[in-house]
Amino acid sequence: MSVEKTYAEINAKIKAGKAVVVTAEELIALVEEKGLSQAAHEVDVVTTGTFAPMCSSGAFLSFGHTKPRMKMQKVWLNGVSAYAGVAAVDAYLGAAELPEDDPLNSNYPGEFRYGGGHVIQDLVARKPVHLKAIAYGTNCYPRKAFETTITLDEINEAILFNPRNAYQNYNCAVNLTDHTIYTYMGMLKPQLGNANYSTSGELSPLLKDPHFKTIGVGTKIFLGGGIGYVAWNGTQHFPSITNVDGKELGGAGGTLAVIGDLKQMSPKWLVGTSFLGYGATLSVGIGIPIPILNEEIARYAAMKDEDLYAPVVDYGDAYPSFTPGNLGYVSYAELKSGKIQVRGKEIQTAPLSSMPRAREMASTLKQWINHGDFLLTEPVKLLPSPADGIIAHSLKEV
């Protein structure tokens, strides 16, 4: 008998304490033990997790009005500029923003010790943050300058809104040049001296639902230690399926825009991060539950590291020059082993994403569901899938 379940049926089981919830790694073991069909019958929800640097992140902050009132034109938080072109006392703080006096790469490679992501972590850690604002003054908003110290609990609203998170699959980065380079994939040594990757493989949320059958607008998720939602597809959302020698090897290119209440989040799961020679960012924890509505969804959720592949890309020349192609594919089983072969050379690998954190997140989300504290939400709109054939456009010089 084929498996067909609904969100309502699964939520009813969660409320009754009868739902079977497993992590993606546990599902893999169960499928190996009992087979796909039986596992799909038994399991109701599979939990996933990823914890990695996600530059396209930030927070909308509403500070509260000053006396006299002020229409903030420029805002700085601990010296980091926030975009104030939205409303009188609102601003958007981007994770990759840097202080105006940061030396950047003028003393190469720059250290980028503090940026927007670090401010966000300080806020969720309940540390005091210095706020400075200036304005041009109007009849209704006459004040022109203001400075104070704020904390997360003192301001009116703080909304984490990340335009591009949870990248479905990412490159394995190497360097073919004769010199060390510094990238958003970390430091890459010359002549294939190392290889860095940034996906949790068989725990990665969007690799477990590569056709976006369950993840869509309104999907309830673990976000930064609290509860969040998928708001839309992320920017640069170009979902596709990687096929090598006729074999489907997982998804590539999907992203999520996510939203949640910053005040309920944790500095453990939102961590300001510095990349030598590149910049500052925010490492974000995202966990997504996948309802096992049918056997097809179970099959993708049970894909193993040896079935999921990442392209190997040269960041020394090909990536910065926007040259298409790659140096081949490697499985996440190979990447996680610590060594891969590229052009006949054995290379050490290192992850930018944290597998221990991904496991902890998937287990935490599993506990929330088992305790009845977290019900599933059915998407009000599914996200574009590989079948939609979205094509990426690039800028042309004129």
C-alpha cells in the first residue's frame, strides 16, 4: 500500500504524542534496516539542520521615538552602519556591514574583527550596544542628533530577516594559483593546498527536499535558536538537480528567505564571524522539519552523504573571473573523510559548516516536536523547484 499522509494527520499525531520523529541521519539508518517503504509508513517527520556562515542575513530594528522626535537619516550601532532609509526610527542592520573606520584590506589581508553579524550576536546576548543617529530635521521630526545605549529588550521590535539562507548545496573551493588567496570560503592555499566546503550533507535541509515538495512560504522552522518561518524563496534561488553520468546526485542552487523574532533567539545559534582577507558575516543555525507525506519525499530525505555531491571549483581564477565549469564532483562522504582527490592529488578538506551543531539542531527540533511544542505548518505557496527551470542572469557592461 502506498503512503499518503497529510499535514493535519501528522499534526494530530504530534498533539497526541504519537508522531514518529527522527533526524535525517536516523532515517538513513532506519531505511537501511527496514527498507524505504516500511520507513515511510512508520516515520512522520524528519528533522534537519545546518549551521554555517550566511552573509545575506540581517535584522530590522525599531528603536522607539526620541524626545523631541527624530527621523533618523543615518544610524550606527557600535560603529557599524545600519540602513535607515525605511522609517523614522527603524533601520536594517546587515550582517556583512563593517565599521566606517575599519582598515578593510588596506593592510592585506584584513582581519575584519567586528561587523554587523557581531552586533546581532551582541544584541541577542543582551549586551549593551551604542546607538548613534543623525538627521537633517523636519517640522514633525526636529531632532538632528542622538546617542544612547540600547539593549535588545529595551527596543520595540527586532526582526531577523535574512534574504538568502540555507544554501541548498555549495561549492568545494580550491585554489589552482601559485599564491594564497582569501575568500568567503576561507583561506585557500596555492596549488590545491587545501579544500573547503560549507554544507552539512545528509543533514542539510534543502538537500533533503531538493524538489521543494514540502518547504515553502509559511514553513515553520528552527531559526537562530528560536522559531522562524520561510518568508519566500531566497535571492539567487536557482534550484536544479545535479546529474552525473545519468545519476541524480542531489539538488543545487535553492535558497530561503527566512524571518523570525530576534528577541527569542540565542547567541549560540547567531554568531558573528570574521573571514581573514574577506569580511564579516553571521553564522546562522537553521533546522527544518520535513513531513513524510509519501514515499518519494522519504526517498529524498534518506539520501546519504555518498549520494550527495558538491562541485569542485577553482577560486583562484575561475570563480572570480566568472568562468563556468568545475573540476569535477566529490561526495560529502569523501569531503567528510578529510581527504579528496582532485587532478590526481590528495587534498585535505575542512568544513565551514559545523556537523556537531547541525546534529544538535536536528535533535533539538525533534525534541520540540515530540514534546508537542512545535507543530508543522503547510506552506501557503510552494517555492520554485528544479522543474521551473529558473535561469540566472548576470550584469552586462554598457
